[in-house]
Amino acid sequence: MMTTRILLADDHPIVREGLRSVLQRRPGCEVVGEASDGIDALKKAESLQPNVMILDVTMPRLNGLEVCRLARQRMPDLEVLFVTQHDSAQMMREALAAGAKGYVVKSNAARDLLDAIERVSQHRVFTALTTREPDAGD
Amino acid sequence: MKLRILLADDHEIVRRGLCALLQKHEGWEICGEATDGREAVEKAKELKPDVVIVDIGMPNLNGLDATRRLLQYDPNFKVIVLTVTDADQVIREALDAGARGFVLKSDAARDLVAAVEALQSRHMFFTPRVNDLVLAGFLEKGHAASRSEPPQLPTLTPREREITQLLAEGRSSKEAASALNLSTKTVETHRSNIMRKLSLHSIRDLVVYAIKNKIIQIEMPMDSNHGAAKVSPPSQ
């Protein structure tokens, strides 16, 4: 089984710890690094070459949408999955327009994260807002 | 005997992170989890944990009101409040509610273990900013004797605060009644009392009041730069 290398970027260490503990349940998922702000996230994406970057939208120094745009320009094979508190169709559209393939809301992240990682690592779209059923579209 | 901890946060991913952090400590165990304030109070009564960790911003019953309820039920409960903000008002309310620990979520990975250890040793744990505020409060009291006290703002009863939260979260009187096991008529009576006491004229006013007084929390509105100043990306 191919390993999915994952970079976690969120300014709350407790959230990163929670994401890590969920990801550890899935064999084949490896967390290769963590970042606590947007600039650090970009630097680590370039140096660690993950398959998937899990991003928060609101981060210090450079927000997640900007990180996504820049990362996708520089590293087109890198896929981005947003895990965010913004339970908003508008924000989700902006995230997808910025080049993300996945968007899940933090309140349901424990439920949706593994499915989202699986889809996004296969370059497929996965979105889930609390008001809508998860959409594992292509 | 292990120290038993109850976690209350509406985000499972945060609870997973807290569990992972706290369970590294030998001698501690997570005896239960709750997803809102009401459940936190019920589980605390049932499980009798040594320490209760509550997020302030929870639906149904927020963390501060849950803390008040717990301590009214049993003043021996030891509660640590977790919050995204250390605004003066929030700190005051947490202290008034009887919390013995106050930790910022952004610093939880650093401070929460120390906070639990402090409560385990029957001490309190507050961030330096809270300590500063408490000290400033003591100093101000010393100067206040010569000043006339400002008029007291009307305060809500615990039940009225509960109903304020549910209504501000968008529930109807009927839904609030169902959540609280009251009749709709009773909720509507409380609602009228709340509006009259606080001189409010609409649900919108109630929502604004609830936000200002941290009865409910909202996500920060995103500006056009989505919450962070744009900076130049690292050069190649």
C-alpha cells in the first residue's frame, strides 16, 4: 500500500494533535510535518514534499487560502484539504477556487477526515458542510 | 488511583487532541467526554471526575454556565475553563463562575498539563494575563472606596441565561422548552422577563446582548484578506 505523506498546518497545537490521532488510525497515512502558520506551511510543503497538506483557513502570517494558491502553483502534485471552522458554502467555494480538493468542517473532522484524505490523495474532490451530506465527487 | 478527567468540548477533533495530550501522563485517565454544557453537567454528576475541562463556547449550555451549575451542585468540583480569548470580560466571568483554571486553547498544548497538575495539588492555574488582571482588580478595589459605585446592570438568573443562549442560537420558544423540559408558556414568560429586564425589543437585540456578554460565541468575521494580513511569500 502506498503511503500518503501528510503535512498538518493549523495554528492550534491541540487541533494538530487531534488530527494526528485520527490519521494514525489509518495505515498508510504518515504525518511528515506540522506547521503553525502560513509561511511555515509553505516552507515545509516545499521541503518535505507531502502528498496532501491539511490546512486551516485562518492562520497567522499568511492565511490558508493564500497558502493553497501559492502551494498549488509551485507544487501542482500537492493536494490541499481544508479543515476549518468556517461552515460556509461561500468559503468552501473560495477554497476550491484556490485549488483545494477537500473541505471539511472542524466540528465533523473526526468523522470526515479519513474519507477526505483517501479521496483527496487520489486527486478527487471531497467536501462536507454540516448542512449538507458529504459530497465525494470527482 | 488514577486522576479522572472529564472533557467537554463540542469539537471531537479538539477532544481527540486533549485526550492524546493528557493520556501521555501516567496516572491520569479520561473518564468521560461531553459535547455540550448540559451533557458536561450530567456526566460530571454521574462520573464524579477529579477535574473537569470545559470549553467556554459550547452549544446548548456554554462552558461558563456549565461551570456555575457544577459548582452550585458541588463546590468541590475542580473546573478548568478552555477559551479562545482572554478578554477581560471572559476572565472575570470565568473567575466569578468559580473556575480554578483558565487556559487559552492556543496554549493548551503547553499549559493544560500544568493546569491539571496544579488542580491535582489543590492549587489554581491561570495564565500570566489572568494573574495581572486579578492583581489589577485587587488594586482597583483599594482605590474604589472614595469613588461612588456605578449603577448595577441588571443580571439574569441562571435559568434566564440558559434561555437567552438557546433563543440566541436560533431556537424557538417551543424548542427551548423541549430542551429544558419546561412548558412553552414558562419559556415565553422567561423570555418576556429577559426582554423587559434588559430593555431589549427584538430577537436581534437579544442576539447582540448574548454575543457581547459571551453567552454565545461567533466566528470572527472574515475580512477581505481572510483573517490575516497578506505578506510577501518567501522568496525562491
